Amino acid sequence: MGKAARIKGDLEDITELVEIIQVLKDVADTRFNELANRKDRFARFGQSFVEFFRMISLSEVRHPLVSNDNPKTGLICISSEAAFMGDLNGRVIRHTLAEMKRIPDCKLIVIGRKGVEKLKKVQPDMKTIVDIQEKGLYEVAIQLKDYVIKEVMEDRLGTVLLAYPWSKTFNLQKPRTIKLLPCDELLTKQAEFVDSIEHVLQESDPIDIISYLADMWLVCRLYEVLHDTSISEAAAQSQQLESSVQKMKKDKKGISMAFTKARKGDIDKGMREVFTSRMMSRR
């Protein structure tokens, strides 16, 4: 087998790899666009959700999920379990560790297998939720909501923060921290929509209404954050795959040039061998 034949095999292999990775990148691009287009429904739900309670003001009612003096803080870290997310997961984990230094004695809650693997030595007894894709985003949001509400209502936590990978634009993903509880902003927004109605019949206790509001709002907020994480996954995967495609195209170009050179060399070698054999036969 000539040198050109061996290089041709490498060229065919890298050509197939470039095509496969390009398909994966196109899938990631499509997923990013689909997820980004769905995001506006969260804003519409939030507005409708608050306006639903516009007839009464609950701002003066105290509830642990809305207002409490417990200084203990829970910090949720959401990491991605998707492929090609090593760099972004690393930044989220470093951001989480920086937040832990800023908030001494905070309780760590880690979502995603990658984050658990990296942070399990920091707090061995931390709460963890893994297998996000298998369980589904909504089921994970419900499980996380139930846990944090129980911790707050039983006075083990007062404030709950959440760090996750946020896609500001398609080309910019970065760690972000938001406050989940207490959700005092919920009643602040609700008060902005209060109508001037003299008599309102309240069949439920305001405390029960707040519990229902906070529970439903928290599920929606957590699901939105997990949705944002999926958007970041798609964008980060697309960028990583694009980088790989460009690198492999460069390698392919080098192999293609080597193949052309080797083929010419094999042709020259063959011609020399034919010429030499004819000269030998004449002699």
C-alpha cells in the first residue's frame, strides 16, 4: 500500500467526522432557537399570575416564604449533565464556591451529576438531585420546590439563593445568582395591581393564599431557571462543536495537502520504477 492510500484513509475518516460534528452543531443551533422562542411564555404567565390576585392586597400579611428573619442561607447550584459542558460547568462551580465564601455557613443544594462530583467534598451532607434529563425539568422543579419550602417552613433556612448558567446572548454564557426566597417581590408586584374596590369577599385565609401563591410562583421560577439552563447548554454545545469543526477542517486541509503531495510522490515513484524496469529489460 502506497503512502497516498494510507493518507486517503485518514482523509476519509476526518471528512466523516466533520460531517457528523456539523450535524450535531446544527441540532444544537435548532434546539437553542426553539428554547429561546419559548421563553416569552414565562413573562406572560408571570403577568397573568399576579393580575389574578389584583383585587386584594396581601402585602401586610407575614409569611415565612415571603418575609422572615432567619439568617441561614441555602445556596442552590445548578450544573448541566449534557455533553460538551465542561467549561461552563467549571465556571458555575467556581462561581458557587465564590458565593460560599461570601456567605459563610450557607447550606449547599446541588442539582446535576457534574456539580455533585465537584462539590461533594465541600459539603458531604449536601442535598443533591441528579439525572435531570431522565426525571424531566418539571419533576426536578417540583422536587426542588418541595425541599426548599420544607426547609424554610421548618426554620432551617431563611433565604434561598440560586446559581446557574445563564445565556445572556447566544455567544455569551455566564454564571448568575438570583434570589428565590423569601419571595417578597411577589407581594410587591401584586400590590401594584390592586384595584380600588371597597368590599372583597375572601373565602380563604390570606396566609393560605400566600402559601398557594408562593408555591406556584416558586415552581414556575425554578422551571424557568432550568429552561434557561437548557438554553445555555444548547448555546455552549453549539460553540464547542463549532470550535471542533473549525479545528478539524484545518486538520482536514493539512491532510488533503499531504494526500495530494503523497499521490504525486507515488505517481513519480511508479514512473521511475517503470522507466527503470524498461531500461533493465533492454539491457
